[in-house]
Amino acid sequence: MPSNAKNNAKAPAKKVSAKKPVKKMIAKKTTASKALTKKAPAKKVVVKKTVKKATAAKIPAKKAPAKKAPAKKAPAKKAPAKKVAKKVAVLTPAQKATAAKKVAAEKARVIATARALKEREAKAKAAEKAKAAGEKAKAAATARALKEREAKAKAATKEREQQRKAREKASVEAKKQREIEAKRKAIEAEKLRKQREIERRNLEELKRQERRDAEERKRLEALERKMHSKPYGGDHAFLEELRGLLLESREATQAQIVISESEANEMLVDRERLEYDDEDGSSVASDIQRDQLKDFAAVLSLKVDEIDVALARVDDGSYGRCDECYEPISKARLLAQLPVFTCVSCRASV
């Protein structure tokens, strides 16, 4: 009997120890419910390995040292367990079954709570991930929009720069074209001015040439008149006087020619006669004299020809006109020199 008593005494102790987890489960349930409702610190939460794994994923790494608190308090909780064991040592099977059901229900509830917590954590993580993805997508969209705006701004700036350069280039081209047009107009104006100047000069030269031609015609006409002029054609008495003087001069000249030729011939006869008697050189002197006489006779013959020309001009009335300037020769010169065909000034210029 003592052994049975000992066994009976020990049996409730084991059951109490079996019920000890129930209280722990209840405590864990209450702490888990408080943690879910009040979001209490994780130091007081003591759950099974499944609950610990679910909560460990949610609790940050910095709060891990808080799990040491239950380890320190564990010895303190053993004393009440013994007392409870002593008190519940007389539980009936129905009570045990009820307690077991409660423990099972509590365990299922804890599991459900842990599952719900895990699901909420998963949903929260998914929400956070979705939020992070949304924020990332939003940031990417913002960056893309910013990049697009920057690209549009750069494109607009580049286009404005191109337009400005195009305007400047067009302005430069227009300015250059205006300068070219101005130069062309200036060149054309200069050409036109030069053409007009040339035409004016040609016209003036033409007028001067016409005046020169007119003056030349007049001079030639005057010269023609002078060439056929008869300065003393109306003075018949003077012409007759000149004819008489010319005839006298011609007769005297003819007589001198005859005398000169006769003397030259005599000297030739004497030269032939004295050809072998030339010791004193007289033959040479006679030859010189004879040549001189012949030359003088030739000059007199030319004078006779001139007198004949003068007599012919006296007959047509043109005698007394200068052969160089066709001006009348003065009567004094005509009377002093027979014949004469040039005036004093023309004779001096010869």
C-alpha cells in the first residue's frame, strides 16, 4: 500500500506537471492577445516554438536579448506549480478531459492566432513590399518624368540654340547678300557713270573733231584759195613792168651764159694746145677755171628756167604769190630780186 500511496501521490504530481503547460499556454495566450491588442513588448511573451518562430520573424534583431527574462523568472514560477499540483492533485478525469480540451482549444486558438499573426505579417510585408514597389515605381516614374523633362528641356534648349544659330546664320547671309547687292549696284552705278562719262567725252571729242574738221576745211579752202590766188592780177601795169624786167633779166642772163660757155670752150682749146707744155702747172689752173665757168653757166641756165616760170605766172596773173605760205610777196621784193617765189619770212625759215 505504501507503494501504491507513493504512486498515487506521485501521479497527481505528474498530472499537475502536465497541467503546468496549460497555465503557460494560458499565459502565452494572454500575453499574445495583449501583444496583439496593446502591442506590448516581446519580453513577456512566452509561446511555443511555432509561436516563437512566427514572432521571431516580426521582432527586430535588437529585441532578441529580451527573451532572457522568462529564463530568469522560470525558477520563481516553479513554486506556484507545486502548489497548483498539490491543489489539483484531486482532479477528476472529467476535469482532466475538460482541461485537456481547454488546452487543446487554447493551443488551437494560439495556433490560429499565430497563423493569423503570420498572415497579417505576410500581408504587412506584402503591403510593405507593394508599397516599396509602388514607391520604387513612383520614384522610377518620377525619375523617368524628370529625365523626360530634362530631355525635353535639353531638346528645347538645343532647338532654341539651333533656331538662334539659324537666325544668326540667316541674318549673316542676308547681310552678306545685302552687301553683295549694294556692291553690285555700286559697280553698276560706277559702270553707268563711266559709260556716261565716256559718252560725254566721246561727244565732246566728236564735237572737237567736227570743229577741227571744219577749221581744217576752212584752212584748206583758204589755202586752196591762196594757192590759186592772184595777188596782183588786177594790177596789170605792175605785171607788165615785172614782165619787162624779167625779159631784160632773161636776155642778160642768156648773154652771160653765152659768154661763160664761149670762155670755157676757149679754155678747153687752149688746154688741148698746151697739153704737152705743163711744166709750171698752168693746165690744172685752166681746168679749174673752166669748171667754174661751166658751173656758173649751169646756174645761169637755172635762172633762165626760173625767169620762164615767172613769165608764165605773169601771163596768168599768179606771179607775186609765195610758194610756201601763198601770201602776196611785197612789190619791193618783186622789183629788187628777179625772179622771186617766196616771201621774206618763208625765205628766212628755209
